[in-house]
Amino acid sequence: MLVRGLADADADRWVKHRKIINPAFHVEKLKHMLPAFHISCSEMINKWEGMTKGRSCEVDVYPHLQTMTSDVISRTAFGSSYEEGKGIFELQAEQAKLVIKAAQSMYIPGSRFLPTKRNRRMKEIDQEVRSSIKKIIYKRLKETGESTKEDLLGILLDSNDKEIKQQGNNSFGLSIDEVIEECKLFYFAGQETTANLLVWTMILLGQYTNWQDRARDEVLKVFGYRKPDIDGLSHLKTINMILHEVLRLYPPLTALERMIHEEIKIGNLTLPSGSQLMLHMLLLHHDPDIWGDDVKEFNPERFAEGVSKASKGQAMYFPFGGGPRICVGQNFATLEAKLALVMILRRFSFELSPSYSHAPHAIITLQPQFGAQLILSEL
């Protein structure tokens, strides 16, 4: 009920979904989404300015970052249907909480079929979300023009239509139900992970203010106070190093699960076909044999020469996964995070509040259990 789509697809079904979805995340398409990133981030910054009023003020930035990234996804996924999309994603957020509660409670076989209050609400949300997305899709299919192809839904429908026409068969495209599942995945994968990347970045920069100063200097050197563009964002070397190190210490997902389809030998181990592997990012990203004795320290300098030279082993760093199934939204998330950081650093300096309690806590994604209380100061 929460999410399926590309993340859940396998074999030929995955190949079909990935091929149709890929165009939505090409850099050329992402350029058109920068204004939506900018609007959503500006709204958050305006709220912070209203709270600080030219002085220092404690703010729990985590809920604000969650709202901002949710707003970004609503705008970029549904464009002109942004308000309808926002309502859908609020329901998805409620569904996520209910799913987490269900996952954390003792499971009695068959209990998911009982008409409990939680089960009834989960079914209601599922039906409402599917019905709302279906209405937006049918409305979009009746529309024509380039403006309908600039958001994620429009690009997805356009790519789907081209694939069906090219192959001459509807079976090569996605059904309406499959498009609905991909829209649900846009929200969950895009909003939650980017909010967590940003919150851990602000927490660490609030602790290591020397790196915050370096990042701000770079931002002012590259952009001054002009509106950030995609070319400038690609030249932010210090911020790139910082984001890599944040993702090493606090990857959005703590582990990835993969299945082996053919027997394979790794070192002295022979793994039979059908074996399930748990690739634990937190363990690998905090292993001193791979990263050195300063593995627990925040040291973005380790990425100064890129990811490949940061560790002592190959394929030991994969915050977005790796191989053919690497996260399709990686560029979307990092672009959004960079732009948000640029805008925040130009308006505020910040440090950890004495009331902040450090408690990384994994509920599907890795998040600060008690929030992220920072002292914001307007610049």
C-alpha cells in the first residue's frame, strides 16, 4: 500500500519500468525543475526569517526541511496540479506512519485482513490516493502542449506513449495502475531521503562551523547573490565533498537487499542461487579497515579526489545503491540538496543548540529521532 513501482520491480518488468522512467531524470529535464526547487526553498527561508527577525533563534529545522522537500516533489511531479499533488502526498505521509506502526507491532498471521481502525484507514488512504492520481492522469492525457511535458508525470506519460508507439504494442508500456505506483514512489523516495540528507548536513555543519564557513565562501564566490543555476551548482567542489561525507556517515537507507540469481564465489564463500544478501551501508561506511582510523570523524577532505580514491577498497561506498539499479533519482536529490544549501548558507549561519540530542534512528530511512534544533542567525 505504501510504495511499489520501480523499487519493487524485478527482471523484465524492471527493465521496462526503468527504460520508461529514465528520461524524467535526465539533466536536461532537471534544468526545468530548478525554478520549482527555488520557490519551495524560498518559502522555507521566508518562514525562518519570520522566526529569527534579524536575531538568533532556536529552530527545529527537520520538520521545515520535510515540508520543503515534500513541496518540491508536489511541484515537480504534478506541475499545474500542484495543489492536488500536495493533498495526495499528505495522505502518503500519513500512510507511511501507519505502515511503520504496523511494521513495529507484533504480527499475528492474518491480522492484516481484520477490520481494525488502522487497517480500515490504510485501505481508505490507498483508495483515495489511487483515485486522486488517476483523475490527474486522465486530465493530463486529454491535455496537449509542451507545458504538460515538463513535470515528472508529464515526462513519464510522454515517454510511456513513445515506447508504446515505437514497439507497436500496449504491453511494452505502463498501465495506469503502474503509473500510479511510480507517482507514489516519486514522493516517498524523493521527499524522505532528500530531507534526511539536508538535515544531517545542517547538523554536521552546525557542529563543524569551519566547514560551514568554507562552504559559504565557495557559494559566494560561485554565485554571489544571483539566482543559482545548474552550471554553477555543478562547480561546487567543497559542497560536493561535504554531501559525500554526510552520505557516508548518515546514508538515507541503512542497508540494501539483493538476491543472487546464479551461484557465485566471493573469496572463500560459495553463495548458491536464490541467496538473499543484506548490503549494510552503515557497517561498510563506518569500517576503519576501509576508511582509516578517522572513520567516525566528519572529514569531507577524504573526498577531495573523488569517491574512487576516498576509501581503501572498491565498491565500498554506495549511498544511492550501485550497478544497473543505482537510484534513478540520484541527480534529482543531489541537485535539490545543493540548491537548498546554497540558499540557506547565503541567508543564515547556524550552530547546534544545547537542546539538540544526537539520536540517529532508522525507520525505513535514517533520521534524527528527536529533531534537529539549531541556533539560526540571519546574515
